[in-house]
Amino acid sequence: MPIPKLIWLLSLLCFLVAAPLSANDDLPYVAIVVDDIGDNYPRGLRAVKLPGHVTYSILPHTPYGKNLADRINRSGREVMLHMPMQPLGDENMGPGGLLNTMPKTLFIKTVRNNIAAIPYIAGINNHMGSLLTQQSIQMNWLMHELNDNNDFYFVDSYTHAGSVAFRTAQRFNVPSTTRDIFLDHVIDAGEIEKQFLRLIKRARIFGSALGIAHPHMETLLALEYWIPQLAAEGIELVPVSQYIELKNQRSPTWQASLSPSRKAAKN
């Protein structure tokens, strides 16, 4: 082989090895949402310092919500609104909760007040909602409202297997996706590690996966360790808005031998 051609090939090989991985390549990718931001400042601040393009979902009308939203925005990460929705049980949703007994005018007013309470929001996901996300009428009201603002996306936290939220968002042409794995449904270091490994496995099988976590100390410690491992695993962490765009753009070339397992779990 002539020497110039050999040098060219070696240079090309070095470039390919050194080239940064990009979500434009056919690589698996994940999004990680940290919910329940706004009530606890020290934990919220620690969450904001997590590495990578974590997305943060902030509860409305919380004492530290606006401050943390400002910090998240200045760090170049994405802010979501964690919209409180009625659960099946009697858990406290916090302020701004949406109920299935609300008349439409009060429902829409509450949605708008919650959106106005948090600056910089790019999208919305449900806080609790195992009852409300099953209600077609109320989900129609919500998605019609979001459809009027094309800048918002919606993530179905999938807290109940009977949720119609994602299907309704799709019908109203709201950019949307669903949660795949709760990373800390069990607040235990070993269990969180297992769930993170499930997130990686799912991304490899299906090409993408979305995990939801919460600012528990056990979770934050786990994320501080595991998020930097994603790149070593050949998986890219992307903001939720990009996650949705990529899922819409990529052709379904990822073949799955396992069925999705998304236990509807929380509230």
C-alpha cells in the first residue's frame, strides 16, 4: 500500500475513534427527569448540580420553585412543570391540584395558574394522577389547553395502567412521550441501581428509555455515580424535548425481543 494512502487511512481511523458521539447517530439515548423539585431547597440544589442533561420537573406554588427554575435555566438544562393531578388514594397533591370534580372553567384556570407559577417551562408531566389521567374528559381539557401553546410537550408519568393521557396528547398533536421506568420506586441504593441498569438495558433494546427519579438522598447519590457511566455504556443522555424529537424522527429499526415492562406504580 502506498505510504500516503496508509497515512490517510490511519488519520481517518484516528478521527473516527476520537469523534464525539451524537444523538444524531443511531445510538441509544435516555432522558432522566427528576420530579418533585421545589419543596426542599438543599436537595433541589444538589439535584441541579447533577451532571449531564438531566430534566427537572418543578411543583407549582412551592417555596423554592422559582429560584431553582432560574438555576436550572442558567445551567442550560430543561425545566418542566410537575402538574399535580388527583390520585386514586387520599395522598396530598400539594397546591394547584387538578380534581375530576372541578368544573371546566376552574380546571383550566388552575392549569394556567400552575403554568404561570414556574418560569422557563418547556413541558409538563403529571404529579400523582392515577385517577385523573384515566379521565378522558379532563385529559381532553388539558391537552386542548396545551395545544394552544405549541412550545409545551407532555410526559405521561404513567402512574396507572389505565392512563389515557399520552393517547390524548397524541390526538391533540401535543409533542409527548411516556415514562418507562421509575428509578426510585423503592428508595434503596441497591434497588435504585437495579432500576438504572434496567434503564440502560431498555435503551439498548428499544433505542431509547425515559426514567423518572426524585430528590431523595439515596437517589441523588446513585445518579451522581451512574449518570457519568452512561457515556461509557455508549448511551447518550438528552433533554426531554430532544428525546421526543428523536423518537419522532428515527425509524423503528430497533428490534425488541422483550415486551415493555412499565409498572404503573406511584400515585
